[in-house]
Amino acid sequence: MRFENVAICSVAHVDARDRVTSTELEAALAEPMHRLGIPRGILRGLTGIVARRMWDASFQPSEAATAAAEVAIERAGVDRGRLGILINTSVCRDYIEPSTAALVHRNLGLGSDCVNFDLGNACLGFLSGMEIVGNMIERRQIDYGIVVDGENSRYVVSKTLERLRQPDVDEAFFRANFATLTLGSGGAAMMLGRSDLVPHGHRFVGSVTVAATEHNDLCHGQVDQMQTKTRELLVEGIKLAKRTWDAAKVELGWSPGCLDEYVLHQVSKAHTEKLAAALELEHEKILTTYEELGNVGPAAVPIVLSKAVEAGRVQSGNRVGLLGIGSGLNCSMAEVVW
């Protein structure tokens, strides 16, 4: 889909407070790793993740989303009373119900006419939220909308460490739960609005999404655990990314070298490098964050975009590609002209 009158007013992120290293996580698993013959340093060696960020266990996803949203609203310079919708896209939730969006809506003091709900689409949630808000703006149902995300991986990582320390854990079970240790935490928010109301905004050109749900058994997550067929997920994800890239060539007019910056949902070093190689992306156009943030789920793409802007990598007029793959499998790619 393409948009003619949708702009990004602002994007913001907040980093979780605590830095947790891969060495620390492996130290907590010293006994089972020794028993199973798994070498020390494998977590960092295979993933490239030196550390990931986490909040305290009591810190709620809604708090992270609210903190990022406050920054985004301030940067946009738009009266929050004009927001017509708030969509929360986090995998982590405060409760099963009410929605985390309702909590963020209250925290921000938004009006009763501001629609709010949670949207779940694994690691593609934020990009899906951008599409929905963009469609509502394009149809002139609303003037402004905000997409938010708050992730706290502390609980699922802690429960996974407990599970992997059990005496009956075998190598197959250990490896199936290994990807959980890559998860990080953070918050992100993006305000979008009608281009004619945001003269200094950044054009949201459009997006494409391709599904391969025959592979919906490669990663299953619960509140306290995530089991992944890591190799198969990587292989099938790359295949799907190639198909989505081809769709973006048609819908968004992409061609080799046409984009100035690639904003990737980053799972690990292997995932990032293999995706770049498969799509022939120029490495100098990719800001990598997995080394210090790990996999922040649906918050990853807006966090990378926000950090790229802050670092001065993204300049006015640059064509920026947003690329993500989510469990399911689904893949989305979008373009923003900064």
C-alpha cells in the first residue's frame, strides 16, 4: 500500500536501565552448560550480543511505552488532545486484560474520543500499527495517531534460566530455549499525522507485507518461555524476506542502492548479516544495535530508527527502509522519506 498524505511527526525511544551481559547469563548456567558440554562464550559467539537491557521485574510494559510516548509527543509539538488513536504493539503486556493501550492512554491523559487498543503481530507489531494509523489518516478518519511499544524481557529470561538449570534438561531442550536469552527490553513511540498539517514531517511512503504462515511452528512464545527452531527460523525468514523485497520493488519502486539507510529488526549478528547478504544491503547503511540491545521485539525497528536519527545518520530527504520479520511467519517492509 502507498500513502499520499501521511507523515511521521516524531519518533522516540527509551533504553531500559539495567545492562545484563551475555557473560552474566552464562554464569547462571555454568552447571548445565558444563554437564552438556556446551562451551563457554557460545551466547556471545553465536549471536554477537555482548549485553541486553532490562528493567526491574516490577517495571511494567505500559510504563516503558508511556515514557517513550511522552518524548514523542513533546518532540512532535502537537497537542495530545488531537490524537485520534493510540495503538500499543508490545509482545509484553501488563495484564491479559485490560489492554496495555488502555493503561498508556490513561497515563498520557488522552481524550475519551481517542481510540485505543493492543495489536499483536509478534515482532512486526509496530510496523503493523504504523500501517493502521497511516490508513486512518489517509482516509481522514483522524488527523494524528500514535504507535507505542514497551518491552520487559526480565521475567521470561529469569524463568528460562530457572528452567535450564533443572537437572533433567538435555541438549535439545537447552538449544530450543537458547534464543530466549537474546531478548532485550526498551520502549518506543511514533506520532504520525496528516502531511498537510505537518509541514516539517517525514513522509511515510507506504509498506508491503508478505505471509508464510506455513512456518508458524518455528517459534512459540508464552509469558514465561519461548521455544525456537533457530536454524529453520533463520532459513525460512530469509526466504520470506527475499519475496517481500521483490514486492517492495514493485509497490515502492525500490532498486539496488536506492535507499540511504536500512533500519532492521535485529535478532542477532547471524540474522542481521545473512539478511544483509541475501538482499545485497550495503553494510555502511545499517546501524547495528544487537550488540548492546539484543532482540527488543517489535520495539526494535523504531528504536533503531530513533537512534539513527539521533546519531545523524538520517538526514533530510534520505530514503529510509524499515525491514522486519516476525514469528508466524510474516515480513513487512516500509519506506520513509526523511
